[in-house]
Amino acid sequence: MRAMEELESIHLEDILVKNNMDFNKQMIENGEFGVAQSIRYPIVVASGLPGARLSELVLFETGEIGEIFLLERDTAEILLF
């Protein structure tokens, strides 16, 4: 069991490192970022995403991924996976 836990931990670290690199790449390519106004897991309310679209995937600086499920005039609600 311990070997499996170590394997899962290593795999998770690899994913987080890859997502962090993807985040930096996306920031360079898109230049658009939002600011989390509130976090009530698994929902994040963010502002500053003028080009956001429904069902669009959002990559957070922490490596987490979410999907926009509600757009309002100045905010987007994002469901974390």
C-alpha cells in the first residue's frame, strides 16, 4: 500500500509541475488573468476575465483546473475539478 501512495504522490507532483508550466505558457500567450474574489470550494468567483466564455477551462496558478459555468457582467463562476 505504501508503494502505491508514493507512486500517486509522485504522479500528482508531476501533474502540478506540468500545470504550473502550462500556466506560465498560457499567461505569455493570452496575457489575460483574473483575480479570485471568493473561494467556496469547489466554486471560485473571479473577476478580470473579459474574454471568458461559458464552458471554457480555466487554469489556476496553483495548477488546479476549473470550468466556467456562470458568467455575469463583471465576474465568472468557476467549478473546480
